[in-house]
Amino acid sequence: MTARVLITGGAGFIGARLARRLLAGGEHVTVLDDLSAGSLDALPAGPGLEVLVGDVRDAEAVHRASARVDLIFHLASVVGVDAVTADPGRTGDVIREGTEAVLRAALDRGCPLVFFSSSEVTDGPRRGPREVYARAKRDAESLVLGQAHVPVTVVRPFNVVGAGQSARGGAVLPTLAGAARRGEDLLVHGDGHQTRTFLHVEDLLDATTAFVRGQRAAGSQREVVEVGDTRPVAIGEVAERLARLAGRGARVRRGAGSTAREDRPRRLPDLTALCAHVDFRPRHALDPILRDVLVGA
Ligand code: NAD
């Protein structure tokens, strides 16, 4: 796409995959990450990659990291229910102040910005820490969309999964996969009929990069795009399949713990914007996704 790309949060689950594919395509990549959740191990060694360990709220660090870049992907964020609950104040700050610093750099450099928001902005207001995350992402969206000087793409991913995703933030699939790998009980909240959709990270990146290309070709300055799978599966079914695929004799235990964490609206992406620029067909079906998650668990 371009010659030099900055990825904030580039040592994280999605960011490191993005870095790998851009490097493989011959682009130069600068990663800015404070390693609060990400790891340098996720990134390939070799030429073309520069890593700066720093905080995205630090405007000076972002300014340095964005030197000579043609495009910025802004992914740095506190992510996951557990991480957000542990520090709601930092969550809001990192998202709002970080996006402010990144937008300033994009404006200074005159380069396009791709901001990773979240499907959670599409939920109605809720109480509790999740709302802190959603509200901060909504504010950040308004901020980047509220200027008219550089092209902006706001990406709202819906439940993205794949090898390398940490269970640390409380993500459901890595947590279940870890238990399946260890041969431990897979604890499913409630009756297991609650559904989710899962999109493989490579399908997210295929769609996002194709969309950004399409947006550029169309000369569009501002786009908001939802990206996700539209085929819901029950969590109980996912757990059964993981236990079977792992082959370690793990059993699924339903009704474990509180259902409060699972009690959220069934969310499906609106793919209208995506399909205006992209012929979107996720390559990964559920079992290949689960096998991939098991490899990394
Ligand atoms: P992740 O936690 O693996 O990656 C986030 C990265 O940001 C980590 O490497 C972390 O160290 C870094 N980071 C956190 N605070 C920072 C700070 N102050 N300064 C610099 N770096 C900081 O999460 P991910 O799943 O790769 O998510 C990437 C982006 O996609 C996030 O913006 C997230 O909100 C969004 N998103 C992800 C999903 C999903 O399903 N994974 C869904 C919706 C939105």
C-alpha cells in the first residue's frame, strides 16, 4: 500500500499480525507500543522493522515514531474485560489521549489514519467498566472524524480471534482453548446457549487493507467500517468442539460462575460500508479458527 507505516499497539495480537503482513509485502514498519499487553516476541526480526517502546499518550514519542510515515494504523488501547475492569481510568486515558496524540501526528505529517475502534461503540449505554471503554472509543471516533485535513478510516472489529491472542484480558476463546489444551474443565457461563461470532484475524486484515485501498481509490475522506462474521455460534458448542479438537479429555462444565459477563446484546456487524469497497468472504470457518486458537493457547 505505502512505503512506511506506523502501527501503534503493533506488539499486540492484531498489530503484530498486521506488521508481519506489511513487512512481508516489502513495506517499512515502525511499531510504537508500551508492551503493557503486547510482546516483542510477536514481531519478526529483520530489516524493515523499527520498534519504539513508549506510551501512545506521549505526544513527543508519537511525533518521533511518525517521522517519514505515509500511513498510521492506531491500535494501541487497553483491551479486554479484565484489563478494563482492573483500571478503568487508564483505559479511558489511553484511548482518548492516545488518539489525540496520534491524530496530531497524522495532521502534522499530512498522512492518512486508520483508527481501530470497537464493535462496543454500537451498543447502547451500559453501566460499569465496559461503558468506560465504549465511551472512550466513541469519543476517539468523534475526534478523528471531526477533522477534514487527512483521510480517516474508523474500523470497528467484531470479536476477532486467532493464534497469539492472550487469555489475559479475559477473552472467551483463548480462555476456553487454554483449558482444552491443558485437559482441564472448560467453564461455560450459564447454559451455553449465548452466542458469539468469531472472525479470524487474517480475515479482518484482508478486509481492512482491501477497504483502505478501496477508500483511497474512491477518494473518500472519512469512512466508518464494521468488520466481523455474521454467523453466530453458541458458546457451549464452541467449548464442545474445542474439547474434541484438543483431544486431551477435557470436559465442558456449564453453569459455572456468573452469567453477568455473558449478558450482553447479540451483536452482528453491519457490512454495508465494507461491501461497498470489498468482496468480503471470510476464508476461515469455525473449526480451522478453533484449531488455530488451540495452537497458540
Ligand atoms: P492487544 O491488547 O493484543 O493489543 C493492544 C496493544 O496496545 C498491546 O500491544 C499493548 O501493549 C498496547 N498498548 C496498550 N496501552 C498502550 C499505551 N498506553 N501506549 C502504547 N501501547 C499501548 O489487543 P488487540 O486485540 O490486538 O486489539 C487491537 C485494537 O483492536 C485495539 O484498539 C482494540 O480496541 C481493537 N479491537 C480488538 C478486538 C478484538 O476482538 N481483538 C475487537 C474490537 C476492537
